[in-house]
Amino acid sequence: MDEGFTAAAMTVLKGLQPGEVVSYGEVAEQAGYPGAARAVGNLLKRVDGLPWWRVVNARGRLVPGHERRQSRLLRAEGITIRNAHVVG
């Protein structure tokens, strides 16, 4: 993976504040790599310590297989979750 992408995406991810939810595509775009949503997902899988729970798909769906944990973490930050999707 491109080191420039990794550094830029990590900067965006580390800048996410409690209660802030973005899509993989939004992270990629803010990092200067529009269209690299899948690369953001891969980055979140391999780098510990990033706020992965604040990132959802373009439709607001939580990470498959991690819905319970992600829902709990987001609700603790004041985010409403319904049917494994961010509401609002």
C-alpha cells in the first residue's frame, strides 16, 4: 500500500472526534485519495489503535461481524444505531 495514502488516511482517522461517524469513502476523499474506500478498510484491518468504530459504509451500515461491539462503542459516544445502521 502507498505510504502517502497510509499516512494521509491515518491522519484523517486519528482526527475523528467522539460522536463523529464517516464512511470509508469519506476518509479516502479527505485523505486526498477519492475512490480508495476499500484501501481504508484494509488499513483499519491491519493497523491497531485507529478509531475503526467511527467508520461505516456509505449507507451507514456497521462493520459486518463487529456490529455488537461497534454499536456499543458508537452508542457510548451518543450515536443512535438501529438495525446495524447509524441513524441520522
